[in-house]
Amino acid sequence: MPLADLLRLAVAVLVLVALACGVLAWTGRRTVPDALVAVLRAAAQLALVALVIGWIFAHPAAVVPYLAVMLVAAGVTSARRIGGGWAALPWLLVSIGTGPAVVLGVVLAAGALAPTGQEILPFTAQVIGGAMTAASLAGLRMRDDVAHRWGEVEAMLALGFTRRESVADLGRQAAARALVPAIDQTRAAGLVTLPGAFVGLLLAGAEPWRAAQVQLLVLVGLLAAQSISAVGTAVLTAPLWAAARPVVAVR
């Protein structure tokens, strides 16, 4: 990037960070330091990722290991968010990984994406991120609902229902609510917001029609993967929450 462009970017970022911190100072909490740390981490992580992805594009065989590392990181992040200890991690890896695998298989089988690292990597990475968010939301909701309605769960267990059966209805509710952001994002695309892939392609000089095609593929892929992830999390982690009354998650 030319030095002049880099300086303009730095000025814009600094002004926006100062604006965000100025507004967040009104809360009187630790939001300002948290925001500053988040921005610094984002800058460092994006710079590192840009270098790594540039190397991966030159070495296509590295795409699969990179996505595997991303999946593990997503599983660990979700497990830490919802709790349940290491016992939840294998189930979260399954629920988060199944959706992107199915979506990528359908997309490649249909020929909607070329089987190249330049197309597979960014698409699958977005889908994994969405699946992680859905798993975290479903897990958090289920954990809190089980804790708040523990009397009902305990009564069902006393009547002979299995742990999975005793929280099945709560799991269905948790999965449905976890998908609200994904459904709203899909519904509002182009009307309320211009999603990331669409904007990125436009900035890169792509035709608006091509950008719309790619964005539709991303949105539908995200919705499918998040649906699988949310339902999978609710079903697979159910016995963990019914084993003992969980602690309500701190938001």
C-alpha cells in the first residue's frame, strides 16, 4: 500500500476510535479500555492473517489445515463462552464443523464456486464464523433457560425422562432464538445493510450484479450452516446442562 494511502487509513481509524471511545466514556465502565484493546488486537490479527492468507494463496495445499485450525479456534471460543468445560468442546466442534462442511459440499457440487483457495478460503471462513456465533447463542440461551427452569427439568428427570428428553423443549427454543440474527441479516440484506462480501467486491471493482450473486450465496450458506450449528449445539450438549443445574451465564 502506498504511504499516502496508509496515512489516510491511519487518520480515519484514529478518528473513528477516538469517536467510539468518547461515546463509550459516558458508560463509566471499562468499555473504553476494552474497545482500545479490541481495536489493537484487530489490527494485529488482520495484519498477521493477511500475511498468512497471502502465503496460503501461493500454497493451495495449506487451505485445509488453515480451515481446520480455524474450526478448532471457533470451537474453543464457543466452549469458553457458554461454559460446560472441555466436555462441551467435542460436541461444539461437531455442530460448528458440520454446517460449513455441508454448505461447502453443496456449493462445490453445484459449481457455484471454483475449487480454488482464493474462493474456498474466504467463503468457508465466513461460514465457520457464522456457525460459531450460532453455536454460542444457542448454548448460552439453553444454559440460562435450564438454570432458570431447573425445577421443571428436575421434575422430568424424577419422572424417568432422560437428560436429553428433559431439556428437549428448551433446546428447540434456544436454537430458534439463536437463529434470529441470521434470519434478520438475510431479510435486511440490501434494504437495511449492504453486507460485507457485497461491499468488498464493489470496492474491488466487481460488477454490482456479480457482487449481489456472491453475497446471496454467502447469506444463504450462512443461514444453512447456522441452522445446523444451532440445532446441533442444542441437541448434542443437552445432557451436559441436565446433569446439574448450570450457573446462569454472565453477559
